[in-house]
Amino acid sequence: MVDYGLRDLGYHYVILDDCWSSGRTPNGTLQANATKFPNGMAAVADQIHNMGLGYGMYSSAGAMTCAQYPGSLGVEKQDASTFASWGVDYLKYDNCYNEGQYGTALISYSRYNAMSQALNATGRSILYSMCNWGQDQPWNWAQTMANSWRISGDVYDSFDRPDDRCPCTDQEGNNCQLPGFHCSIMNIVNKAAYIGSKAQPGAWNDMDMLEVGNGGMTDDEQITHFTMWAILKSPLIIGTNVPAMSPQALSIYSNPAVIAINQDPAGSEVKRNWRYFVNDTDQYGQGEIQLWTGSLANGDYVVCLLNAGNSPRSMNATLTEIFFDESSAGSVGPAPQLMQQWDVYDLWANRISNATAMAIINNNSTSGSNYTVMNNKNSTTRYNATEISYAQGLAMNATALFGSKVGSVSPMGTLTAEVAGHGVALFRLRSQGTPSMRKRDEL
């Protein structure tokens, strides 16, 4: 993660999932598997911290974890104290073997709040990632005690294949009694569309880990997956084998212009403005197109044209569609944004090449191997968020965070793009003001 430049792009936590434990000591303290971790967990944390990374740990709000190791239900204070003593910075807290303690928001809230209070009582700052699969609608109650909450059953490496093991789809997924697993990318995207307003800075809808690099999707599908997780402000957690990562996968994970949308200081999720089903369906009978838009902290807007149809197509969105909320805000006359000219920046245009990514992997490029970007402001493809935060970089108009300018949209105009099948076009729009404003500026 360090050598590939991922740490300096903002991937901070190394998260250890299930199967690390060997049970409990006679006094009930969790202990690590001595074969897997001969020096203990505190030593692992020290190694990770020495690399400038955060250490993530796993448990479950149940009698057992999903792999049937000891869970933390009823012993939250003891386990939180253990995690803090090991130097843990992040806790993923699962939902297996919960002994029936779900079914209402209050029951689930109380069960997960017990660990929240226990973590806070340790005095150590530990990011709390709830993983209750969207059960009992955590987006309605978790904001005051967790930093993120899973919104669905487990993701798997498929773009849109239906699977009976993930039985809830679309809006019904937001009140799902059996969240399941093997949920496709589009299944989760279409559940997330209804609950974006529930997230806020420090408390996020978690769409599960990223499947980029695992081999089940095309390059365009992986770009779509990464894009939608980023613009919906989901935590971006690499879910592939980093040392064995392909150049294609590294180039997707390493796009600072897209990560900058995810890390925008306003923390506002995009909204879906429209959705239409199309006839060019894929082998699973799936096919639709969508428009997603959102405002950014500096006055820019993000626009995503999603083509989940099977074939490439020309897609467009009028400024009226893009600024739907602004146009329906009760003002008399057209919204001001409709009368402005907007420069258009393609956020995937400067994706690093496979050759550059391979050079980074092979440790023979000045773009990798602990390489520090010497001029964050002028680099077009690389960014070091360890040196300058995304908020600072956006304020100083760091080139790598804005993609490449590809055109403009006139007042009352239309944004048009060619979009690959199962692909996206992702743009940042920057206002150039109204024509009269620009004329005054020139004078």
C-alpha cells in the first residue's frame, strides 16, 4: 500500500477481518491465534502504525463471529478495552449470531450502541464501522453512535447478476428482513439511491468493500463500481489482494480526481435525478440508464451518466435536469445555475496508463515506490494526500483533482457524452458565470 502510493492517496486503514482469534483466555480476554500472529496483535499494530497507516480489527455483535470465533455480545467493555490496548484504530462490528436481538430499530440500536459506548470509554479514538447489513434501517438511527453502517447484504464480484441469496432489490431493500449476500453492484447502487440524505460527515452509508481487481467484471464495470461508491460517499475499502493487484486495478484505485469527489469537504452524497429502463438488456435481462448529480463544497457540481444497458450509447442531460433541485426550490423564474456557462471536466480522462501502473508495481518508476509527488498543484495524474489534504488540494485547484477539461455547456444547454455499456461518464462542472458576468469581468 505504501509502495504503490495507495497510502498517500488516502487509503489509511489496514483492516483485519474474521478468523484472527484463537478464543479467550481463562479470564475471558480475547487472544490472537499464536500461529498466525506469533508476536501478538500489539506488534501487528506497531508495524502498521510505523508505516503511517491505521490498524483495523474485527468482531461481531453476537455470541460468535461469522466464522464462529468468540463474538463480543455482552462483553463489549472487556473487548473494547482489549482492542484499545492493542492499538486498534478501526473496528468492523458484524451481525452474525446475534441471538435474535433485532426486529426493531431500538433493539438493534441498543445492541450496537453497547459497543459504541465501550469504545468511547477506552479514551482511544477508534472509528466504529457497523456491519449489520442494513437490518432495521440503521441509516435512521446510527448517526449518533457510529461512523458508518452497512446498507445491504454482502457485495460480490458481479455487475448486475441477480442472485436469490440477495433476495431484496431496489426500494424493498431498504426494509429487508433477509439482507443475504451475493449482492451485485447495481443491486446495491439501486438500494443506495433512496437513502443518500441519511449520511453526513462522520457518519456514512457503507456500500461494502470494493471488488475492483477480483476478476469478475470488465474494466468498464469496475470503473462504474468505483465511481458509484465514490460519489455516494461510501468508505473506499480495497477488497482485493494488493500485492497481486493488476495494473488495470491499480489505475482505477489510484484516480485522485474521483477520490476527491468522495473526500469533498461538504460530505454531500449525490442524488439520482432520473432512471429509465432500456431494451438492450444483457445476459441477465438487466438494462437501465441513470443520471446522478450533486453539489460540491467549492460551488462545483458532479454529474454522472450511468449506462447499465448492454451497449454503448450517447447519453445527455440538460442543465434543467442536472439542477433539478435548484430549479424546484421555489424561486421565481429559472434557477441561476441554468443561466450560467459551465466548464466540463472529465474525471476519468487522466487515469494513469497500464504501463505507468505496471512500472509502479515493478518498482522501477519515479511515480511509485514511496514516491512523493513533489508538486501536488501541477501533477495531472498523481496526488499525495499525506502531504496536502484533499480539502487543501481542492482549495488550491490541484490539477490532479480536476481531471481534464473537455468542453463547456452553455446557458440552458445540454451535456452529452458517449458512454460504454455497463459504463459511466463522470464530470465535474465549474461555473464560468453568466455571459453578462463574464463581459463585466473582461472590462
